[in-house]
Amino acid sequence: EKSISSLLSYVVAFVDYYARTYWYQSAAEIELRLHQLTHEMRSNKPALLYFDGPTMVSYQTPHKVYERVYCTDPSHDEECNEYTGFDPSIVNIPLTDIQVRNSSLGEQAGRGLFALKTLPSDSPIGMEGHAQNFFVMPTTWDVIESTVDWVGENGITLAMSEIGGLEAFIDGYGFASRLLGEKSWSIDSGILEFMNHGCNGTANYGYHSSLTEWNADTNTLPEELDTTDSPYNIVFDRHMKQVFDSGDYTLREIAEGDEIFSNYLDYSGEVEFWEEEVMTLRGQCAGEAYGTISQYEMMKKQ
């Protein structure tokens, strides 16, 4: 008869996709929940002898062996080739080849990114800095939103508060995701955060997509953007930060002096905010609305 110590692996399954938020909590958050949920022992000994926050965190990343087995299936070639290493044949465009200045889209778009020299097609920009991006976990974002609500309820002008500036920075420069269950954010720590949305299919950076703010169905989130319906993926869970912060390339050659655009809709993945995001981009592209950062800066000046 085998003992539990001889088991090679185990599977943890959740009924609700959003339970991933609890799975990816930090060691400190897990320690707090354990303190709240476990009962004090009469013997005054710890209730859990072999489990604590750091132990739980060690389970969040699957072992390399499972990834290698997963990647033997040809149907997984796309993510395995994309995230399990860097292709040395791909030319990385350094950040010194781009510049920040006022966007060609007009005042409502704020700042933008421009090519200082001709940029080759099929190349990532600033790959060397992706590991330094800011990352806002779901529970952190929940605290920020709760604080923003409190500020509003107490009659404080959001634009004049520090939390208002933080929220505007995250919402204006970051990209939201549901990969961790509830909403989390990734914000570039360098100048790539100033890249604007390419209206009416003019994006020249990101990945090829026919979706635009004008042809998007405001009532239905495209299936390819809905991460909550995705099966468990070992590669994604082993390379979570890389999934968040890489995978974008120049879609064609970008001439010197041209502005660099991405398609913001390709980074949307929230059913409840899909219509709002599409309509906001339509307003901005029609010159009838300002971006989040431009709005915040205007409110600060008032």
C-alpha cells in the first residue's frame, strides 16, 4: 500500500473561475486568512504543522516537468514557442529608437510614442524592460477602488487626492486582465506606457486583429478575449508575468517619425465593461472625448 509521501502529483480544481484570486494571493494574505479560519488548539500547538503562506505560494507555479510534458502535444505549440524562451532570431527594438511627444491624434490623446528611425516589422519593442513592469494584484486593486469610493462618499475631489492620482495612473496607462480571477493590472514601467490606441484599424504594434472600435459588437465580448472561459494552461501559469507583458510585435515596418499605435480592444477582457470601453474609444477617435490621463490632468488644473 502506497503512503501519501509516495504520491507524485495532485490536482486542485475550483467550481468558480474567480477563485483564482485566492489561489494567487501573497504569502502575507494567506497567513491572515489562515489566522482567521483556523481554530486555536487546546494543546496550544499550531493547528497546521506543514502548511503556511510561503508553502501555499510555492504551489502557484507548476513544476517544469509538467510543462515539458504539456508541450509535447503539438496543439500547444503556439504558447509553448511564445513563452518558454526567447527566439534569438527575433530583432528587439531598443527603447532608444523611440521617443515620447504630443500625440498626432490631437490634444485629447495626450502624449504618444514616435519612431526615431525606421523600425523593422515583426519585432518587439523594449523587451529588456518587460520584467520591470508594475503589477497590481486583484486584492490590491480592490483596496484602491474601495478607497476611491470612500473619497467620493466623503465629498473629497478625487483629482485632488493621492488615491485619485494612483487610480488614474493605473487605469490610464495599465492593461486589465482576468488571468488571476478578479481584475488585475499590468503597467509598463518605461515609456511604452505612452502608446496610444490606433483608431479604425490603424494599429501598427501588438498582434494582428480585425477588431476595431467601429466594427465591435458592444453587446458581446469576442470569444478570443474572454479569459474566464479558458481551460487551465500550465505554460501561462509558469510564465504569468511574461504572458501579461510580452507577445506584442510591430505589425509592419514603421517609418521614421510615425506614431506607434496599438489596438486597446485587444487588451480588453471584461464582459461587464466591454460596451463602455468600446464607446469610450469611439468617442476618443471621433475627437469628442478625452483619454483618462488627459481628463485627470485637466481636472488637476481646475
